[in-house]
Amino acid sequence: MPCLSEILGQASAITALRRAIAAGRLAQGYLFCGPPGAGKASTALRLAAALNCTTSPSEGCDSCEHCRRFAEGLHPDLVQITPDGAQIKIDQIRPLEETLAFAPHEARIRVIVLNGAELLNLNAANALLKSLEEPRPGNLFVLVSAAPHRGAPTLVSRCQRLRFLPLAETVVEHRG
């Protein structure tokens, strides 16, 4: 699962990520935006694996400990935040702020994935803003959104936007 090359139908987004990795110029935050089912969240996990892979750095493998644990969502340096009900609340962001005070446990880069980033309520968005503006070394934010226009403009403006396109019917059939 963890290889970036296995992401289907999103060549432009994957190419942009690969270029940033190769140049050592990752943004502090990315906004993966596009329709539901386009592969945004799975790309975020594969990016986390690729950045920390010991076997195939910058691509990811399916065998090293880091890749397996990122793929399973069980790596200690992977933080995934999803809406609690209809919103992502400040009580979900406060523990993240505490975690960010420390270096990653095992990985080179801790990856923070906010699924449904457009659902951050105002207090949660404001709490996250400072960490996104001035990230501590070793942290990468990936905001995942199907409706970025509804997200907090202050957060969206501080992320590099990568558009994920609807998957072509042939790609969906291949995945099935």
C-alpha cells in the first residue's frame, strides 16, 4: 500500500510531491483538495511512509517497519484528526499542540493529517494557526478537504494546494 507510485489517477499531485521531496523543499503544510474518493487521505498516508521509509526513501515500500505502521495508521509519528460529530473541535487540537512540542518519536518527519479540514470550527482553526504558520522542525501538516472553499481562509492560505481530480472510470474499474 505505501508506495507513491501506486496512487492512480493523480499524476499531477504525485509529481508535485515527488519534486518537493527530491528538492528537499516540502511545504510546511499541504491542502489536498478534491472530490470524495479521489485518494486524498490515502495519498497523505503514503506520503508519510515515503518521507520516512528506510528501504525506498522518497517513494515508500511495503516492507519496512515505518511503511507498514504508517499504512496501518499505527505509527506513533502519524497524527490523524477527523471530525468529532459535525466539526473538528478545539479539544481535538489541544492534544496535538502538546504533541508538537516534542520531536517525532521514531520517524524523521511526523505527519499530521486533518481529514475533513473544512470542518474545523473557528476556535480549532485559530488554535492550529500558529503551529501551521511556524511549524516546529520535523512536522508536516496535510489538510484533506472535499470543500476547501468552506475551510478557514487563514489556514488554507498557509498551505500549498494540491488538486485531486475525480477518478476516471477506467481507474475506478482498475481499483475495484
